[in-house]
Amino acid sequence: MPEISRFLGIIISMYFDEHNPPHFHVKYNEHTAVMEIKTLNVLAGYLPAKVRGLVEEWAELHKQELLDMWETKDFHKIQPLV
């Protein structure tokens, strides 16, 4: 599972052969979640509210890049939230 970004203790990754809808995985300490790219809804798992807000802010900034990565499977690092 390629790590595509890491910031403030949050790790964002995507799997190569995943099912739809387009989504990414988030890990923060003992918490894990799967978030849909288009809606930024949590599909599975749980994140504390502050962490979820940071991830949503980051994903909103990079939504098209995330969707492109999902389609092409051309994974690369994405700028962290600063």
C-alpha cells in the first residue's frame, strides 16, 4: 500500500487493486478510516473530529490529483498539509 502523504502524525495511503468508490486510507495513532475521495465521507473506521477535519482540508486541496491517481494507479507523494 503506497503511502502518498504524511503530516501531523497522519498517514494517507492507497491500495493498488481496490474496489470502487474511489477512496484512500487514513491512519492516525490507533485510529484508521477509509474515506471516499469525491464526498470525503468516512466509509469505514473512525477518526477524531480534529483529525478528520485536517484530512478533509488536505483532500479538498488535492481532490483531482487523488482521483487521477485512483484512475491511473500512478501513485506518487502529495504535498502534506502545512
